[in-house]
Amino acid sequence: MRVQYNDSIDRKPAFNELLEEIAEKFYGVQRKNLIEDMFRDMLKVM
């Protein structure tokens, strides 16, 4: 859906946050923790 409605989502940054909340509450999708991912990637390099 994000691909199909990308233009609308880009117009209002709040839409992206709302989609994240909907995905988490109704579909059980876990949010990506960008900081956690960054540290995990850094540790893989070492």
C-alpha cells in the first residue's frame, strides 16, 4: 500500500507515523528501531 499511495504519504509526514501505528496495532508488525539496527550493523563489521 505504501508504494501505491507514496505520493499522498509524502505530502504529510504524519501519515507515515500513523501507518506505522496502524501496522503495529492491527497487524502485529514491529517497528524498526533505526538506532538498534545501526548498532547491530556496526557490530557486524567489527
